[in-house]
Amino acid sequence: ELPEDASGVLYSIGFVIATGCLHGCGIAIGLVHRWPVGRIVLRAAGAVVATGGCLFLWRAVA
């Protein structure tokens, strides 16, 4: 939700830019996945994200 004192135009521009960046990341992942080394890199990146998620969960529970 947009706060009352915030600019709707700037919010909309930021939303569009963020959406474009997410699409760009998805396209880049698809292109990297074509090469054997890219698949290894994507698996490593997935492992890093999963480890980070486990650490966040651990800190929230502990």
C-alpha cells in the first residue's frame, strides 16, 4: 500500500523497474542454463539461497 505522503508516480516507476529487473533475471537464468557450466553455477546459486533460508529460519526459531 502506498503511504499518503508518497508519490504515486515514483512508486509506479519503481514497480515497473523492479518488474523489468525480475524478468531480466529470469531470462538470464534461462540463457545460463543452456551451458553445462551454467547448470553447475545455477545449482550452486540455489544451494546458497537454500542455505540462507535455513539460516534465516534458524535465527527466527532459536
